[in-house]
Amino acid sequence: MTSSPDQPETQSAHGEQTPELIADQQAAAKRNLWMHFTRMSSYANSDVPVIVRGSGQYVYDQHGKRYLDGLAGLFVSQIGHGRKDVAEAAARQAGELAYFPLWSYANPRAIELAERLADLAPGDLNRVFFTTSGSEAVESAWKLAKQYFKLTGQHGRYKVLSREIAYHGTSMGALAITGLPAIKEPFEPLPPGGVRVPNTNFYRAPAFVADDLTAFGIWAADEIERAILREGPESVAAVFLEPVQNSGGCFPPPPGYFQRVREICDRHGVLLVSDEVICAFGRLGYYFGSERYGYQPDIITFAKGVTSGYSPMGGMMVSDRLMEPFTEETATFLHGVTFAGHPVSSAVALANLDVFEKEDLLGNVRSHEAAFRATLEKLGDLPIVGDVRGDGYFYGIELVKDKATRETFTDDESERLLRGFLSHALFDAGLICRADDRGDPVIQLSPPLTCTQEQFDEMEQILRSVLTEAWSRL
């Protein structure tokens, strides 16, 4: 980087910053920045990791050190980092129209994007309601379900079913749908109506279906019907399910699971919401996870990969049937957010989808996912690795204390293992991934969709080295 006469050089061409700038940013971060889902005390005596640049599948910190982005930021960076074509699309749009609300108005890019998404979406999901995040998308879907049923004379329907340990967002409504007690408790009481059902973690299946994946899936689906009947069908508005459940460590659906759920929802007049904030836009090798598993939702929620993180955007796609009552007389969906359908974000999303098409990223995932799985499954020879599960470019590795019995770690052991060692050790070794125990301890991987065998091998080698050391410390 060449400095101008009135601006000192602060960063090298590789992203490395000067010691003075590093010190200033560290002081400012500790003094002013409140990071999300972060124990702020963790950085009392250590530096805050500061990522300054990205290129392809890698990011660089302020010291110039390179990391393989094995989590795509946060399940976001589908096309990788540093794409000038997408950045230029944002700049062009900002110069033309940086902002105008969707409240009674439209803008060309939002119109184009809505049309394009409707063309990509399965079935009759032809109406697109934009938000700026996944939590907002989930919140919007619940609000839509409630108002839709009121408009159609079913005033008692407000409850929503979701799976144990599932994460659906942090706003108050989305948090009521989330199945993680620890992150809900500080904010209770939450809006009423959230009901939990079993998830599809076959590794921890009940004994009576532990040897039959299909039977397990039918049992888990039937538990949804039993919950609807317990609550009273006339009170249940929707079921919220991710195609592959994220929290807990990537639980794919068993064969026939979603088909059974669809039948149950139809039988009881309940809406099926496919929460695809993570799973949409190539994560599973398709634009939407519901396509991969062959089911038709009434609503799809999305965010993250729609722009690959180059600008914030989320939304929901809704069936024509749900839109119909809102097209009559004075009916209005009484909901909206300021930056929904933002012209710059819409332009970015369109450019992002262009990259998907030009570079056949869906085809790349489908052609390489078996190799990704096989590479990760090599870790199964380690005593600490109990299960490797997932689909597409979305995998969880469950860690155990005893492979034979599948005994997991205690809370104290998990604390020492994940936060006391693994999170820091994997980062120091050059791999960004997620070590998580919102369920049983897991490591999650969700790399950019441009990754190939070179990156798979790099992930496996780093994980093997760090997990081997972790086991020796137990």
C-alpha cells in the first residue's frame, strides 16, 4: 500500500498493520466495542482478534496472519471474500440510489431481486418480504402466520412448534421459537406460544429407534403431531424447522421425515416454515434446502448467503395462498423494517446470484461434498471424535469422552475443552470454525462454497493436530 503525503502508511499489502495502529485499535476495541455473544472478560489480558482483509477462502488478521475461513464468517460468505465484482455492484447502486424505503414505495433492484427469488423458490412461493437479518425474517414469519389466521377467521392460532436445541434468532419473538434455554432465560418472560419437539440427532436417538434411521425419522415427525394434538390444533399456527438443524451440531433429516411433517401440517391446517437462514443459497448444494430434501414449505425464511455477507439482507418467501387475504380491501400486513429491500443490498444480492450462476457454485458443492465428507470422516480414528454428520458444505463433529458408550463431557469438562483450549488452539493453528456446546460438544464447519480438496485437507490436518492435543490434555 502506498501512503499519500498527508496519510502515513498503516497497513502492508498483505494486510499487516503497523504496531502503532494495532495498539490503537486494540485499545479502542476494549474501550468502546461490545461484541456479540462474547465474554468480554476474555480479552481483559489478551488481544481482541481483528480481521482486516479477506481473499477467496481465507481471511487475514491485523498482524498479516492468514486463516482458512472454515465457517464462511458465520455461515454467510458463500462466494468467498474480496470479490471486486460484487463490491463494484454495491458502489454503482449507492451512486445511483443509496436508500429509499419499501413502505408504500419500491425500487428497481428490490423488484428485480424479488422476481429472481420467486423464480428460484420451490412451488408457489412467489411473494418476497424483505428484512435485514435472519432473526427479523423469523419474527416476520411468525407475525404473518398470526395475522393470516386472524384474517381467515381462525383467531386462536398463535402457537409455534420448533425443535429442541434449535436456534432461530435473538429478537424476542424468534427467541421464543428458539430451543436453547440458556440464551432465553435472561430475557424471560418471552412471548407465549413456543412449544418444543424432538430434533433429528440420530447419534442420540432413543433406544427403541436407535438402530433404524427411517423409523427414527418417522417417530420424530410423529412427535410433532402429538404436540399439535396436545396443544389443540386450533391453537397452533406454524412449525418452524431448519432443513439441517444448526445448533447442536448439524442434524440432517432422516429419510421421509419432511414428507411426514408436511402431511401432518396439512392434516391439521398448520403452516410449515422452512427456516433456511443458514441452509439456503448453496450451503446444501441447492438454492434452498427444502429442494434437496423434497418438501414444499408454506414460508421460507432466508438471510446470510443471499448476499454472501457483502451487505446485510434477509427476508421470507411466502406462498400465494398466504398473500391472498392481504390483497383485499383495507387489509395490510402491519409490519415492516426501515432497511428492508435496501437498494444497495438488493444490488449486492443480484450480483451474488450472478456469481452462483457464472461459477456453478451449486454444482461445485454437489460434486465435492462426498470428498468433503470423506476427508472429515478420516478424523473418526481419533478417540475424541464420536460422530461426523451433515450434508453439502455443512458439517458437525461431535466430541465424546468414550467412543464405545458415546459418553459426553460434563459441563465443567466441556468448558475446559472448548473454551479453555479448542477455540483458541484452532484459531492459533489457522482455522476459523466453531467449537460449540449448546447441546453436546461439537466442532462445526461451513466453508465458502468455492472450497475444494485443498481446503478440505487443510481443515482435516489442523483438526487432527489440535484434537490429538486436546485428547492428551484430558
